Amino acid sequence: MQEKKVLICCANGVATSTFVAMKCKNKFKELGINAAVTTCTSLEVKSKAQRLKPDLIISNVGKTISVPEGIPVVYGVNLLSGKDADKTWEEILACLKTE
């Protein structure tokens, strides 16, 4: 299976993005999804996305962040609270689904 690239951003690129990254790594491992997960700040997300060309961006600061066209953005704050997390996982997995 081809490796997927996931970029996770939050305001400072430390606490919440790291927490969501750990949740993603665990979930992807559980589901057998080969994915490289990288974190960054909301200010870095556009330049990092241009360089890394991720399959998906998970944002903890909203979906209105500036990213290169064509890269899907999922709002990941539900993964922090657990509320409606299943819906967020469905969105994430749909974006990573291989054709």
C-alpha cells in the first residue's frame, strides 16, 4: 500500500497537533493504513503543504486556513474532545481512501 501523507496543524504546532497526530498514528496502525504524519503551525501549513504535498490536512484551527488548491482539509478538533469523533474519522478515512 502506498504511503499516505497527512499534515496536522494547530495554532502553535505543539500541543493539540501532537495529540491529534498521536491519535491518527494509532488509528492508522489499527486500520493498516501506511501514513506519514507531520505537524506544523497554522502559519507554516501552506508552505509545508507545498513542500510535502500531503493527501490530507487536518486543521485544529478551522477549515478556512490557506492551503494549496486540491488538498482536502478536515477540521480535527472533534478528535480532541471526542464529540462527533466518529464523523471526523469518516471524513479523514474518505480522504485517504485509495482508488
